[in-house]
Amino acid sequence: MAERRIAVFGAGYIGLVTGACLAELGHHVTVRDIDPERVRILLAGDVPIHEPGLGDMIARNKERLTFTQDLDQALTGAEIAYVCVDTPPSASGDADLTRVWAVIRSLATAHDLRAVAMKSTVPVGTGARARVLLDEIGLSHVGYVSNPEFTAEGRAIPDFMAPDRIVIGQDDTAAGALVAALHTGIDAPVATMDVKSAEMVKLASNALLATKISFANEIATLCENTGANVTEVLGAVGMDHRLGAHFLRPGIGWGGSCFPKDSEALRQMASNTGFHPQLLTAVINVNNIQKRRAIQHLKDELGDLAGRHVALLGMAFKPGTDDMREAPSTVLAGRLLAEGAHVRAWDPLARPAAGEPWDSVDRFPSPRQALAGADAAVIVTEWPELAEIDWTEACGVMRTPVLFDGRNLLDPTRLREIGFRYTSVGRP
């Protein structure tokens, strides 16, 4: 395998994982970020995000992996530039590509560059615009490659090092082959296609996964209304090899940095072409409703929530991460406060941003402390710690033992025997 010099732009989740994994594969990688505090943390040997195994991988490859704010340092000798910056929704609902264009414009002085690889999730057609911009800044000899990421937070490193597939969208075969060769040592099929198709693969993949979750939540509601057990129903459905069990699990709604943003971006992109995506719109609407159904469960048990103390167990959008982006807990906290409830919360890792609703939420260092004196509790994130706590003791310290299990984490029969007024998603 030929060792390559790579510049990675963006030290967020995707940039850090991409940089660390490429260094693990034997390449020399410089990760550039414009945030001085983030770079300082990385140079000090710490990691500014929680991702299992990432800190160890960065430390293990410190001879091949460095971090900088300096553009010239990042570009010196770099043959491939990876774009790993965020693309948040704009006021119009389209993806804001401001940071993408800023990175590409900054490459004008990259004398050794042979390829630009796009990891950021972007609308279909971004590659064509990037090609024009590269030509304008004198980099017509540099190939453009769409190399979307398919990593899930909490298991991003195994997803990168042992993926289901590596997607290469190329505007010339030499650049595509160069980027594909960076993954030598990874045993996975390589799907090579045009740039627009590769851009669509990422959006379509996330939309389909979101669809499976929203479908599971629709079936869960039907199970609640008919007395069927969603765990049994979807367990048997998932045994069908044509369907599979992955993501076919009901809950309190999906969140995170990908599903909400990418689903909305795909819907907006479709609308821009004059097409109204009815299925995708329904998928998004189901998820928005699902986040709020927990409030109705609490009202069914307690009536008016004004003055009630409600504990949210889990804040991050999924276990194994500290990421609060589009977390269902934020919607629940906001709705509970609007109902006049007092909100208390526990999470082992989450770091919510300053501002509402979290400025009005009391946080506690343990689930037991969050539950003490509470009128109700909601399991929002399926942290394994919640399956291991003494629920008999927890029942005793609550003022009213009302528990809504938004992740179907616990055994209904056992919790009711303990004394809880227990409800969950789609289980009678």
C-alpha cells in the first residue's frame, strides 16, 4: 500500500474519525479546524467528543496524525483533501454549504493536490458546482470524488474499518482510484459510480433507515390500540430475510446529526425539483409526533402536569455518545416546561448547549437522585445503566411511581409487580 499525505478539513465527528482511521491504515494525515480551542484540546492529547476507541486510535497514530489551524501546514505535501465540515439547514431548508465552499476555495495554493474527496453530506449536484469552483481557482487538474460516510455515532470506528460498502463517486477514474486505494486493508466491496449517484446514496440510505423506524412506531401505535404486542410483532416481521430486523424497533423518535437533517434536506431537494415526496414527508411527520406522544402517556396517568416533577432518564439522542443534536429529550423537556412541569434529568455523557429548555432543567449525577421525589419518569435513552439500577428502590423514592419506558428497555411484568404504573411503546 502506498502511503499518502492527506489533509482533512473539519475536526468534528466525521473529520476526527476519518483522520484517525486513515492514519490507522498507514497514511500521514493532518486535520485542520478553524476552532482554536478544539485544536488546542487535540494537541494536548485529549478528544473533544465522546466516541469509543477514538482517543486510543489517535494516541496510537500520533506519529502519522496531527492537528492544526494553519492552512499551509495542512496543505503542504497533501495529495488528497477530505472535506468533513458540517452542512446545517439554512433558513430556506436547503443545506447550508458555506463551509464547504470555504474549504474548496482555500485549496487554491495546494500545489501537490490530486483529488478532493467529499465526506460531508451534501445535496445532489454539489459535486458539479464544486467542479466549476475547482476549475475557477486553477485546480482543473484535481479530480473530485464523492466518498460519503456511513458511520453511526457510538460505533463510528468499526463502521469505518469494517463497512458494508465503500462508495466512490468520481468525475475522473484516476481520482476515484486514488481515493479507493486509501482504503486498502479494509475488506469491503467498493461501489463505483458517478458523483450525483454517490451523493444520492447517502441521503437515500438515511431516509430508508428513518422510514423503518417511523414504520415501527406506526405499528407500535396500532398495537397499543388493538392490544397486540409490538415486540412480538416486529420480532417476527424482522425474521423475514427480505426485510431484516435492523432499525425495525419502536421508540420515542429518532434524532442525531444525520436522520433529521438528511431527511429534511432530501425533502427540500425534492421540492426544489417540483416533486412532493409524500412517503418521506409522512416519515418525518410520524417522527415529530412520536416525540410528543410520551407527554400524552404522562397526562393519561397524572392528568394536568402543572407543578409535577418529571425525570428524564437519558438526554443524548442515543447511548454511547454525548451528542445532543436533535435529541428527543430536548423536545420532551420543552413540552414539559410548557405544561408547567418541573423537569429533572440524568445522563452520563450528554452536554446540552446553554439556553432553553436546558437552562430550566435540574440535572442530577445519578438516576436515583433524578428519580427522588419525582411524580413520573421517562426513559428517553436506552443507557445500559438504566437496566441495572434497583427499580424496587427507585419506586420507593418516587412520589408517584409512574414510568413511561420510551425505549422498551425494561420488563413490563416485573416493573408492575414492583409497583410502577408502567407503560411503554406498543406493548400491552
